[in-house]
Amino acid sequence: MATWCNRILIATILVLATCAIRSTANEPPADLCSLLPAADVSKALGQTYSAPEKSVAPRPFKDTNEGTDCNYNAKGGKLWFRAYVDPSPSESKDLFARLSKYYGPQTPVPGLGDEAYLDAKHAIHVRKGRVRYYLNITPVGSVSAVEKQLTELANRVAAQL
């Protein structure tokens, strides 16, 4: 009987430990710019980009969270990474849908986050869990190259969430 109780106790502890690890594994970092190091940006875009200049991104609607802007500069170009952490995945999904109405025709990007699209200006918008983020390169040279580069960077961010 004691062996049976010990097995149940061990199984219960393992289940609780697994749940605790999973609940914290997908927490975004406090510094959202750390999701996209300048070295990764430079490698993906083929030139040297500075460390991000951080600032507060405005609330998209009243009573929503502020976000973080991370601007990476290079000779003749700029990458803009904007990220928001919403209170829940359902609120993030709702905000993502509401905001998508402002970005013209969209091209879905399957397999990236929970949902993603390229907008009319070739920027990428992604939602994963309770995080929404946006990446934009200026100036836009070859559209197909820019979209490929942005998708690669967006995948690097998503892999960390």
C-alpha cells in the first residue's frame, strides 16, 4: 500500500512541476528588444545594424497596453521592430484583428506564430500567444528579398515566444 501511495505522490509532483514549467516558458522578456539582437538583424539583412534605440510605442486604442519600439539603424537603412504584450491571448487576437483593418490588402504568412501577414507596404505583422509584433525595413528595395528577410526575422522572434 505504501509503495502505491509513493507512486501516486511522485506522479502528482511530476505533473505539477511540468505545468509550472510550461506556464512560465512562454513569458516574453521584460526587454522586448532582446528578442531581436542587432547581430541577428545584421546577419539576416546582410549589413551592420546598430543596437536598437528603444522607446515607448503608443497604445493602439484607449485602455490597451503601451508597447516597445526598437529601431535598428544601418548605413542607408532602418529596421523598425514594434512589440506589444497583451493581458491574454484572446485580447491579443482581438486587437490583431481590429488593427489589421488599417493595413490594406494582406498576404497571409502560414506557419508563423498563431497568425501573420505581410501588409500592402511589405511590413510583417505577427501574433503569437499574447504578443503582437511588427517588422518593417526602409527603404524597400527588392520586394521579394525584403519579405523573405522580414519573415526570417519574424521567425527568430516567434521561436523565442
